[in-house]
Amino acid sequence: MTRRPLVAGNWKMNGLMASLAEIAAMGTAYDVYLKTRVELILCPPTTLIGLALDVATQGGVGLGAQDCHADASGAHTGDISAEMLKDVGASYVIVGHSERRADHGETDAAVEAKAAAALRAGLTPIICVGETRTEREAGEALAIVGRQIEGSLPADAPGTIVVAYEPVWAIGTGLTPTLADIADMHAFARERIEARLGGGKGRTVRILYGGSVKPANARELMSVANVDGALVGGASLTAKDFMAIAAAYR
């Protein structure tokens, strides 16, 4: 089954209004041929989503957010609902990123609730899973990721959701697992996604790899079986690097 590759940029807590110029440059470089090969989205900070909408749309680049609350509205000072994100033009939202799990104590159940909220609002959740260095060295990587998939994916989710495997120890460190390790984990993740969702949905869910993806290794990483694209951190902040990663699909 053919799954359209997806390259998503996670800007994290970076980006000011001047950064809109980088989004415009990405749209310019996202030519007609590349659009037939790969879907591109950016997840800037919430402050820029509405401002970036026109610029991104003109270039064919989709927009996502980096988190959402499980509730549609309410007394949650400082939080953003999935409905609010949809209202300003987002089409995707990242949930369960390892930095949210670590810094904010998000559990699998909390991530599942946020993913369900995204679906409720008409957004596509990008659900993140991944093990720490200690867990990998203890031989627990598969068990951890399997548990996160079971606990973080809504059981009734459609096959259009996205799962991102990001080994925590590889994020921003310059380290990456071996290609064999990535292939094994993505094959395992697809099996566990199908076990969770059923109905053949495991064959349609796109599984992204994240963790120190950069222009120098993108083509090699994207060629691994069951890797349907990338979730890119720091390298997505500039049009030059982000589009060089996307160019792996030319």
C-alpha cells in the first residue's frame, strides 16, 4: 500500500514574526514536482500559526501545532484547545512529544485524550513515542514503545493518524540509531499500531522517524522500510536545511 511521505517541522519554542520569511522561502522551494512526492507541514509556536497561514498556503505548506488541551474550552489558563487551533488554520497537531512527557509529566492516557481531542476538532494528530537511552540500554526499547502505542492511540482512531518514533536520546544530540535498529522499530510499531487499531489501519498510518534528522542523513533514513517521512527539529528552522531534507524524496 502506498503511503504519501510526510516531512514535518517542529519549531519547538523558537520563531518570531521575522521567521515568516523562512516559511515563505520554503513555499517557494516546494515546487510542483516535490509536491507530488512528499507532503510538507510546519508546526511553529502557536503565536505564529495564524500569521503564517497565508504565507504557508501560498506555497502549499501545511501548518500544525505543537500541543493541545484535551477539552474544547474551559478554565484552563494558558492552554489551547484543538478547536482553537483548527480555527486559526492548523491541520495537524503534535501530541505526546518526549519533551512534553518529560517536562510536563504527560502520561499515555493524557496523550490519548489529546489525540482524541484533535480528531474531534478535525485535526490530524502526530502521536509521538520513543524510548530513553537508559531504557534502550536495558533492552526495553520495544516494550516501552509498544506500551506507548497501546496507551496513547485512541482505539477508534482512523488510519489517517500519524505516529512519530523519536528515540529520546537522539533528539538534538546528533546521535541516531543504526538503520537496522530503525527498521526493526518501525516494523514493530506498525505491527503494534495494527494490533491497537485493527481493520488494516496499521497499513495506512504513516510512521515518521525523528531524532537528529538533517540534510546529510535524510536520504538514508527515509529509505528505511516502514519509514514514511520525518519529524524534524532544529533543521526545520531554516528553509535551506528543511528543504534539503525534503529533497530526499526527489
